[in-house]
Amino acid sequence: MDPEMATPLPRLLAERASWKTSGRRVVLTNGCFDLLHAGHVALLEAAKAEGDILVVAINSDRSVREIKGPLRPAIPEAERAETLLALEPVDRVVIYHEPTPATLIRTLLPDVLVKGADWELDDIVGKSDVEAAGGRVVRAQLVPGKSTTAMVERIRRP
């Protein structure tokens, strides 16, 4: 994969400043996006509908292992970034190394932060920073039965 597939944070911040000047609304969503499925695609489409530029922040391989255990991620971060960028709604992918995107969100300050409806509003990391900057937080509806857990269970069935 081209190492430039995932946007380095300094470049993303410069682009963010330009987008803001031109009045373009930046939307951010985040996650591992390890085993991409229809639920992820629906989330990305819903997120893109909230603004002009969709930035997807993904956990680094190290971060995924810290959260999900030593057998994850199944797909390396470079491949996850490349796959996400191939999807029409996604404009940029940025990789973060911490367990949560709190620092990234505080730095980027998207106009809209989107998470799946499985997250309670008060549990969404970055909510207070985005709202304090005049942005909003949106909980996107989930596609029933479409999750990484459900996918893994189907794969493991005899």
C-alpha cells in the first residue's frame, strides 16, 4: 500500500484549516474497522450525509491489540486504511495510536462527530470537545445483525 494512503495528522490539520475557511463541514467517525461489513458501510454513508468531508480515524494495530486482545486486528492498519479509502463516502483516513481518539478529536475539532447508536451519547469520546467548539454529535442507526462479532460467529459456524 502507498504509505500516503493514511493522511498524516499534520497534513490533515492543514487541510482542516483550509476546509474550515471554505465553509466545508468536516465529519469524523472512528473505530477499528478490522473486518469491514455492511454495518460499517451504512455507518460511513450516514456519517458522510452529515457534512462535506468524511474523515475516518482508525486505531493503529497496537491500539487494536490493546483493546481487543493479541489476536486482533485480523487486517493490518495499512490495509484497513486502503480499504476504507476505496469506499465512496470516505475522504480521508487517519491512524491514531491511543486506545481512544480523544486527543485526535480535541486537535481536529470536527464539525460533526458520528458514532453508532450502540454508544450512549454521554459515553462518546470527544463529545464535550466537539460541542464546546460549536459542533454536534450524531448517533447513527445500526444495521441489525451486521457487526464484527456477528461476522466472526458466522465464520466460526461449522
